[in-house]
Amino acid sequence: MDDEDEFTTVLESFMFTKRLKSGRTVVESFAERFSGEKRALLLSWTDYVVGVFESKEWHGDDGFVAVNHVDELTYLIRSNMGPKGIKPFIPGSVMVGGILPIGDEWMLSGTSTLFSPVDAPAALEAVRDFQMANPKMVFRNPGKLARAREMQARQRDSFIDLFGGDLIVVPSDKVEERMLALYRHDYERAGSQGGPWTDPGLPSFGFDADDVLGVIYDEEDGLGMYRDFDVAQEVFADPALIIRRRYREVIKAYLRGDDVTPVPLRRLAAQDPAKTDQLFRKLLKKPDFLCERDGEALLREHKPGWFASPPLPTIIPV
């Protein structure tokens, strides 16, 4: 896939799936201009699927049936160019790209990369990396979603069994050690069905040497790691510290960061609601702020994407 193709794919994914500050996608906002069937069609395009599709058989003159190796579902795909647009997708070939729903069927969208049956194995080797990077696409499969929820619930029980609770505070140089201990404990609690434990070799987590992380295994949001958790704990315990730049930046990052779930703020706020009120009154310059009354609305204002749909598991069965 060249730079232009990649740009097209990223742009389409942004338009159809990325939620803006309003909580809506670009296409959902655009659909407000229409009504009836046109509006319904545009809104259906939020179900934009990017995957690795292996063509299995032709379907009439202008379609082909393909298995998406990312979600392991089968799709009937057509082209807006008719038979000419479908001709290259011979059985055994693999297409990496996106499709959009048209009723019960699907239409090729944007630019895709096609691999011949001879080159298809090379494309399929990338499926696992694609799954790990795109869990939402994996969980279009209800069976995989259900399996992931089961695995996550079991692993959370193992976390609590090993560490005595669902939250630990860990310096960055100990994170890998703790995670390996968790994975081994969970594996052995499940009966070591694959034989004796072997170290899976975790990739680098990419944290700075002086980071201190809050590792929380939330019942709904799953496993999350939150930087500067020690700093956040300090300022929630002593709200007067919020006047200092370091503490203010950390709490603002927790509140406004798109990649930070609501979980750490909820956990910290629950420890002492009165002090939480003091902290946010100073931070927001709202002297009448009450966490119990205003806290959820504040989170929804800054993190609309987290409330747009139920949280997905952080475990991906592959």
C-alpha cells in the first residue's frame, strides 16, 4: 500500500468511525442534512469495516464472497463499478482495505491493496498485528466479543487474587515483571492447558524511566495503565497542590486526554468526595462544583467517545 492509498484509508476511517468532541462522527454530522433513506444510508456507514479479506467464490457477475480474517466473518462484496470492478478479486486472492454496508451486502470503499493467491500468505501473516491494533474490528464478531469478555473476567479475578485488589501502583521499571507475573498466574489458575508456562516475551511498554503507573483492572473497562498516578494521588489527597503546574497538567491530561479512560478519575474521586470537590473547584474555577452532581457530566463533556458505546474488552482472542 503506497502513501496515497494509506492516506485514503486513514481518511475514510476518520470520517466513518472517529468520534469528535460532540460524540458524533463526521458522517453522522453530515447525515443531519438529510432525511429518510438517504440519512439512514449515511448513518449505516459508521459500520465501516477495514480488514484482510480472502476471496472465496464469485457471486453472480458483480460480487464475490470473502472471509475477513480479522473478525472471521463472511461478507458478500460488490463494486460500484459493476463486473469490471470485481474482476481482479479471483478466489484465493486477498484484499486489504475497507468496505461499507449497502443493505445486507457490502461495497468496496476507497483504495484497497490486492494480493494474488500466490502472494496471499504474506498478507495473511499480518493479520494478528492488525487484530491487536484494531480490536474494534475484531469484536464485530459476537462470538469473539463474548469469548473476550469471559477471558477478561477470569484474568481480572487472577489480578485480584495475585495482588490483593484491582489497583496497584508500580514504577515503570517493574511493570513488565508485574504483567508477566499476572499472565503466568492466570495461565496456571486456568489449569496450564498448553503445558508448562513459558515466558511470552512482552514488547516494550514505552514508559519513561521515572514514570509511576496506576495499573487498574476495572470490571467494565478492563486493564489500564495510567501515567503519573502517584502525582494524581497526591493532589487528590491535598487539593491545594492543584495550583502547582505539574499537578495541574497531570489532572488536565487525565480529564481531557482522548486515550485516558474515565476510570482513574472515578477511582481517585471516590476516595474522598469532599476533597475532590475542592480540587475541581480550583481547577475549573467553579466554586459551586459538586462531584456527586456534576462529575459525570464533566466526564461526558470531555470524553464523549467513551460514552458512545459500551467499553470493549482489553483482551483480544486470536
